[in-house]
Amino acid sequence: LTLAGKDSIEAIGVQTKFNISRRLFCDSGRIAIQDSSAANEAFTYDWHLGDGTRSVLPNPTHLYNRPGQYAIQLVATTTSGCTDSSEIDTVHVVERPAISIG
């Protein structure tokens, strides 16, 4: 593709990216999500936290209060309607083993 002339073209969009504070807990645990998405216009957040809970905050925290595996996904939508999504490896909440001595 060849472009000629002195006008510029601006691509509009968003690229989602994020990290979580921890991935493994015993019995329950609270994660903190740190967004590092990039966009050249305003966008909204739609976090799917893997247990049926959603958030629209930029950097949410969430408590998982029962054992399970929870995939976290971010869907971002710009004011122009462009979308991108990312899913992070699963958060694991394992049940503490019962130990009896005697």
C-alpha cells in the first residue's frame, strides 16, 4: 500500500493489557488488577472476573471466597466503537487440606 501526499492518517483503537497481583490462593483471596492498556482515545472497561462478577473500574480489586479456577477477561471499547479484549491465565483458589494428628 502506497500513500502519497502530505495528509496524515490516524489509526483509532485500543490494545488491552493488564496484570494481576496474585494467581494462587488457599480458601479465598483478593486480587488487584493493574491495567496497562493503550489507546489514542477514551475507552470503557468491561471486566469479566470469572465467577459471574463484572466491573467497569479501570483497576478493580476482587475477592474470590471459594475454591475454583477463575479466568479474568478485559473487553475495552473506544468512543468510536473499536474493541479489543485480553484474557489472563486462570486465578486458582484451592481448598486448604484438612490435617489431623493423632
